[in-house]
Amino acid sequence: MLSNLLHYFSTMALNNQYILYETNENGERVFIRSIEAEKHVYLRFVNKTTRPVDVWWRDYNGARRLYVRMKPRSYCNVDSYLTHPWEFTDLNTKERYVINNKEIFRAPECIGDLRQRTSWFISVPVRTLRQSALLAVASSMTNPSYVDVLGLPKSLAEDLKKYVEVLNNPIPPRVQQPAAAPN
């Protein structure tokens, strides 16, 4: 989680429009973006977490666009296209959530042009024991300076302070309106 949070904060200056790359089946580095609007998919994103989740769509230029903000344990129906990528983040901590253990969701080929809606479950990614422990301790602290009295090794104390900071200083909700439905 911390690496996800730090990655988010290191790219935040670009107004959530940072370009994200992946390696394709040919081993080439390509940026993640919507490619075409040919095969319809009818999706239902189900927030299985206890946290509010921002649902992001990558447009044709690779820019990340806020599509909708979901309440905990809710769902939203999305009419999209097969090649359109989706991402999910915690509203306050910006931790990246997953569908089928993947941070970037693309509908599988087999549901292209299927006329019924399919459900996809947003969940918390599998965390390491270290991440889980840091999160558990940080959630009971209100001030990063309290970490100093614990006598932890320096690197662990620094990471714990970052967790405490993020958990106790949530980013205020955005005022921007959700993006229009993807074409």
C-alpha cells in the first residue's frame, strides 16, 4: 500500500493525468489508453470494500478521467467498450484497488457484444504482512510524531509516519464533475 500511496503522491502534480505504461504481448512498452469504440460491454462494478472508491477511465490519449465515485458496498452500471481500461482508487488514501487481482481492468474478449450486464468486484489488493502491520498500527495513531516514542528502526519508523500522515490527513473530495460516458 505504501508504494502505491507514494507512487500516487509522486505523480499527483500532473492533476491525475499521468500516463501509465505496461508491456504488451510483444514485449513493447505502450501507454495505457482506450483504443477503439467497436465492441460494446455492459459492466457492473461492485464495490466490495468498506471504503468510498473513485472509478477512473483512461481516455484515448491515456489521460485518467474520474468517471464516478462509489459508496462502500454499492455498485454502478457502466456501458463501455472492450478496449477501454478502468482503474479504482480509495477516495482518501488513493490506494489502488483491484478486480481479479489486477490494478487495470479491461473487459475480457468473451463478453464483447454480449447483451447482458456482467458483474466485476472491486476489492482491496493482497497486502504484504509488513503493509498490513503498518496499516494496523497507523490506524490507531493520530499524529506522526507519536511514532518516535516507539523505538522502531529508522526505515520502519519513516514508513509508519507516512501511513499515519496519509490516514489522518485525507485529501478533500474533488469538486470536479465525473467525466461523460466514454465513447
